[in-house]
Amino acid sequence: MVNFYIPACGDRLILEKDWEFDLYLEYRNTDFAKALDLLPKDDSGHYEKGGGYSAMLLKRPTVTFPKR
């Protein structure tokens, strides 16, 4: 059995070490990617909702959340 914690809205997590992950640039992550300056701030056709991805969106940039 694996223990798995699912945080509730409003919970705060404190990282014990840097957390690094690959961010899939698809439409559900576009607001997050824009906030990290990984995508243009405007909706200039760089992604299409529903799976019509451009070559740029097939990339998976590595994102790091620093320990705090």
C-alpha cells in the first residue's frame, strides 16, 4: 500500500529540497507556462485547445520549484 497525500485547496506545501520536473506544454498548462514566461503572454495561436500542438508545444522545459 502506498500513502499518497492529496492537498486541499488552500493547503501550503513546504519543499525540503528543490523539485524539478518536465512541464508538458499543452492547453491545460498554458496559464502556468505563461506565468513562468515559457509562452507568449498573448494568445497568438501558439497552441490550439484540443490537441493541435505546434512544434514549440511539443517541447518539455524543465521547471524547478526552489526549496523554501
